[in-house]
Amino acid sequence: MKIAIAGKGGVGKTTISGTICRLMADEGRKVLAIDGDPNPNLSVVLGIDKDQPPQKSLSTDIIERVEEGEGWSFRVKFPFDEILDTYGQEASGDISLLIVGKPEQAGTGCMCGPHTVVRELIHSALSSENNASMVVDTEASLEHMKRGTSKHVDKMYMVLEPYYRSLEAAGRFADMARQLGIKEVSAIANKVRTDEEADAIKEYCSKIDLPIAVMVPYDESITAADLKGVSIMDYDQNSKAVKAIREFVRSLN
């Protein structure tokens, strides 16, 4: 199973992505986590010590351009297991993390290369014998959708919060995901405080034909964990948000 987590900035996308990975691992699944954000911080949610030196980031060196008839395309140059051995970082449970990379400095151009790396890496993983569930934490913009970064995933979940700009952005993400041909496109409603907020989300998602996979309640424990620089899974595995995400993970197949 290959899933991508998308949404605008600040909606809790990375917390959701990392918690899904941790809960999958708790169920005995082998998990591959890909941090596709140019400002990567998925490692902390996965339980990797924040003071530990980061693993080498992926780069465009792993892909090559190939001729195809009158056109051309990209492909990963190395076996997928070799990429994991070289660039992978082990996290809690049976989780491997790949960090796509970040700009080394300002003014270095667009992120077209990293987007291509993620897309082709997912494609390569689909044909490998790695047999891991894959969770891609995408960047907080529509750019990765326009570049087709997640086109090879099975499912995409839009993380949204109960306010209009977030709902509207989720609608745009969902529309592009469908254009990419992703089989299952749903929403993860996050930080829901009241029945009124839940009803507003349901009403909006119904209008745009976006199924809601799970409602995750607002959880003060996540803020407390963030202040300490630790994962919610290492702070309180029985928190309200974790319980909701656990039920969601159990429903995945």
C-alpha cells in the first residue's frame, strides 16, 4: 500500500504522516516513510533523536533521463534496496526514512529535481520486492501536484482543518489528485474541537464529493509534545488524536 498525505501548511500533515507510520509499525507492518517536504521534519515524529545527525538526503544523482521513442522520461538508476541501504535511516519499529532533500541555500532555483526524484522513487518502489507500506509526507503546496510527484500512490489523504481556507485548499488538492488518476482520494479532518466544526467539515466535503476517512479531535497533548521536541507517540500513545488515527490505520488495507 502506497499512500500520500497532502494539505496546506500548518494543518498537521507531518504529525499525521509520522503517527500513521508509527501505528502501522506497531501492527507489525514494514514501513517506508518518505519526507518529501523541502523543510523536512518527519524524523522527529518517527521517534528519531532530533540531535542525531541526519542521514544523507536523496538527490537527482539517483535518476537518469532515458529515451523512449520520440520522447524521453526519467527512471531510478539503482535497485531500490541499494537506495535504502545508502540513504535510508532507521526509525522506531520497522520503519525506514528517506529524506528527499532541501535547498542548501537561497536563490538556488526550483525544486523540480526533488519532485522528479520522489515520483520516480515511488514508481521504483512499486516494482521492488521491498514489500513495505509507504507513506509520503508531501510538501505544503500545490507544486508537487502539478509535477505529478505522487501520481503512483494508491491513496491520497488531504489533511484539513475546520476553517474555510483549509477546506478550500483541500478541495484543490483533491481535484488535482483525481486528475492524476489516484484511485482513492479522501480527507483527514484534523484538530476538530466541536460538533459544529465537524458538521461544517462534513457539509463542505459533501459539496465537493470528498469522503472523510477520519475525524481527528483537537489534542492538547500534541502541542505539549511539540514543545518538548518529541513525537506524540513517545509522549502519550493514548491521547485523543492517536486513538483516532489508530482506528483509521486499522481500517487500511
